[in-house]
Amino acid sequence: MVSRAIAVFTALAASLPLATAHISIWHPSMYGFNVTDKTFPYDNRPVAPLQDFTFDQWWFHGHLDFPPHPGDIFELPAGKPATTELACNKGLTSFFASSEGQADIRAGDNPCTSDDGSFPSGAMHTTGFDDLTGCALAIAYESDVRKIRPEDFTVFSVNHTCVWHRFTDFQVPERMPPCPEGGCHCAWFWIHAPDGGSEQNYMNGFRCNITGSSSTVPLAEPKVPRRCGADPDFIEASPGNCTYGAKQPFYWFQKEVNNMFEDAFAPPFYTDLYNFRDGAQDDIFVDSYPDGIPEPSPEQTAVPTPVLKPRVTGEPAATLASSHASIPSSPKPSRRARRESALRKDEGRARKLQNNMARFG
């Protein structure tokens, strides 16, 4: 069954033309929004994967010299979802008019069509829905992009179902403080499962701004995430080894400036495996853990509980205990079992998607 999954992925990947190679977020606020496969001596389009690159090549995808127009800013509404568009080709998005082919090839909520009509396509780097590994949005409260360093980014929202949908929502924490004059900078991050291809990272930076903010509490200093969730293929759950609170994105498998050093068969994911719960990361503020956070380690038995401060004075505070309870609890099926389950389900999902496509623009 597993060999069949690998064979299916290989066939799909081989059928993909260069123009629809991988997945990226798309918005005019991006750095490199109009970069094509001819802009650089190598393919450095926003969808091109980042692997074994120098810092200047992978940081902001090497697109710092291709900034967005001054008025192009992605707005992030505090306490509400921000809808992004993910696709393997700009022509599949609302911004098709500025794509290389300038053609509208949108296919509803499908982020990447395949030549034979199968779903998911090879560009999505997954054997099925149960094989998804999540993606993240991170923010740096700095308007000057040249001043931002990797440790300045804080993950504030995660979607565990990336990259299954073109229209992908990221829940923005309610207590996000306003950006400085000139706005903030954000970035989209994704690392796919090892059975979906090679050791590839994806990072696309863009200008952003928090709207509707009514809090001035700053974000805590982000720390490096730690592997701590249950993964029967490798480790048992170790909640004391988790990084709690504000966390950096994954910088992995590059020639330099990595913060993750997992091997090719155990890449880091934006899931419970690294204590990234689905949705808004509500415990990233300086006052989220008033009792402090114990030093994480495999032997640590103390697990902190964040206090969610009310945005409006007078509202009762809440805790986020339930969000972390899922980390050490019931073990998940192995990746092998999830792949086999996905293969059984994919045919039905593909038929359902084709039936629903007519409903989308």
C-alpha cells in the first residue's frame, strides 16, 4: 500500500509542468509577487521550494529586491480570520491578470489542478488529507524589512489543513497589538511530509498590518519550537519537552542560519507535534504565562497553563488548558496507517471536489 502511495505521487509529480511546480501564498503585498522563472538565473518563483540555500537565497525567498508597491498591504483583522489564497500558479488565484500567462485558469477551491484531473496534485506534496502537515503565518513588528532577522518572526496563526484548499483561513489572535508606523512584515511558512517529496521549505514574505486592534500588550520573545507531540513512527508524546508561548518559524535544511536540525525523514511540522495548535496562537503575549514557563526537556513534568487576558476590561480571563491537553493525549495512527487511509478516501474526495467546483469563482 505504501509503495503504491509513492508510485502515485511520483506519477503525479512527473506530470506537472514547470509553471505549476509547487504551492505558494499569493497576494500583491508579497515580495517577489511578479517574479517569474526568468527573473533569476535559477527558478526562484514564489512557488519554488527552498532547500540547501545560502541565507540570502532563502530569506524572504531571495525577493527583498522585488518589494510590493507601497500601497499593497495584507490586512489582518484582530480576532477574526484572514483569508489567503494558496496555489501552484498565480493564474489559479484572483490575481490571474498579472500571472505569466495572464489567463484565468481558476478551478474553484482547488489550489492546483493536474493534467489528468486527479486530486490532490503532485504539487501539493501529500498522499491525501490525512497526510497534511500544516502551514503558518508569522509576524515581525518591524516596518523596515532590511532590519528583520529570523529570530524576529513569531508564529501567530496555524492552519493544519494546508495546502488542501485554495482559500485558506488563518485565525488572527484577538489581542494582537497594532503595528508600528509603516506597518509590519509577515511571512507564510510550509514544510510538507517526507513521503511527499524531498526536504523542501517554503517561505514567502509580505507586508501586513493588524486592523481592529484594541490591545497594546506586546508579543513575547519567540523561542525555537521543540518536538514533543505523539508520533508513533519516532517518539512518544513528551509534553514537558514542548516550547510554550511565542515560537519562531522553522528554518530547516538550508546551508546556513537553521534553527531546526531534524533529518530528512523526520521534518518539523506546524502541528501538535511541535505544540502548534490549529488556529490562532493565543498564548504568544508577554503576559500569557504569569507564573512563568518551566525549562523544557524530555524529563520535565511541569506543564504550564496560559491565562488568556480579556481584550476588554471587565471581561473574565480564560485559560488555554484544553488547547494543550491534546498534545500528550491519545496516540495518533502511524504515518503509514494515515497514508493507507488517505488512499482509500482520495477517490471519493476527488469526485466530491469536482462536483463542488462550479460553486466557486
